[in-house]
Amino acid sequence: MESFKKDRRRLTTRLRINLQSYFPGFSRIFRDITKPVLPLLLFLESPTKLRSLSLDSFLAGIQSIRWSEKRKIQIYENLNYESPEYETSRQSECIVYTMHLIEQINLLDHQIAKMNSDIESLYNNHSGSRILSSIPAMGTMIGATLLAELSDESRGFRDYRAFQAYAGTSPVSRQSGKSQKLVVMRRACNKHLRHALYWLAFNSLTRGEWARQFYDAQRAKGKANSVTLRSLSNKWAKIIFTIWKKNSTYSADLFKKTSIHKILLT
């Protein structure tokens, strides 16, 4: 999945660079090449065609794009204002290259959408998804990443600490000289799993009372946002490993009834 997304970013970067050579106004107005932008670019092709279009023709040509009419009119006006009145000698070559890039991006978008659908189906049909989906902040992609690691019996995690180390959520202490001790982020880890737990921690800020309390308390101590989220993801790694081993679902009430609530907030 990540390799497809990286390929898409690489292709959109090439597309922006290519546009700057013959259609700079378009690349300035649309800094992000999203799905609705691609059919607009296919329709316009170049500043030459843009100048030949009336507003009505422009609106008729992009009626399938789900933007408001007000936004479409604004785009038309901005493009006409931004686009140059001259033609470059390489315009035809650049247009052909643009069309090929758009074709490749559309193909990747289709593959990414299909993969998302397949992953969602596999995740929902796995018995372990019952445990992970009980966490309010758990999305399908995050859950699928965790499920792949936790259900792999070859990992053989001894306890939750081993799982935290593998995920890279627990920090590493380094001694500098005889007195200075440094606590740094763990580099040797499963980065996909660390990324998933980081975003789980971020999502939980608005969906879990204790998670928000922990975050606010750490920030009040002067901890940076990224450091606090990594620390919170470390808490989540412990919780997830524990409920997975016990084959039980997550319950927010657990933290209000037991001493673990105080431990999590420290």
C-alpha cells in the first residue's frame, strides 16, 4: 500500500514540474493534485484551449466534477488571470507527457482503492478484528496493520514490553559520558507498526477520555507534541497487547474501576 502511495506522490511531483513549463497558472492554483483536479486538467489541456473557452463552455465541460458552481467560476477566473498568453515551443510535447502521467496516476488510484477494499474485507472477516475494533479510535487500515503483526505467531512476543520495543513506541536510554543520560526514539523497529500506533494515539485524543487527559498532562509538563503522541502510542501498545492475549475487548470503563487508570495517566 505504502509503495503505491509513494509512486503516486512521485508521479504527481513530475506532473507539477511538467505543468510549470507550459501551464504555470494551473500548478500555482492547484498545489495538491487530487482526484477532481485530474479530469479538469484532461479537459483544459493547455492555456491555449483555456483562452478559447467561454465561461458557459467551461462549466459544461466540467459538470461531472463535484464542485459548487461558485467554486468552478472562481477557478475559471483565476486560471485566466494566472495563465500566460504565450505558447511555449515544447507545449505539445508537455501536453502528451501530462496525459501519460494522468493515465498512470488514475491507474494507481484504482489499484489503491481496490487494495483498500480487499484489506477492509479481510480485516472484517478475521476473528481478531472483534478485539481491535472495540477500540473507538481504531480505523480499518490501522487495525489491519496491528492484526497482521499480532496474529503472526512467529513473532513470539514474550510480553507487552517486547511488543512495545518491536513497535518502536518505547524509548531508548543512552548514556553520554559518566553523568548525562539521553532518552531518544527507538530507530530499530517495525516502522509500519510504529506509524499505525502513532495515528491511533492521535485519533484517540478525541475519542478517549483518559488519552486526552494523559496528552494534556504531558503537554503541561513541557513535552513536545510528537514526543507526547509517541508516549501515548506506547500506552496503547501495552493495552492492545494485553487485550489481545486475554482475547477480550476494550472497555473504557476498565480504567475508571481499576488502578490501571492512574498508572496510564502518569
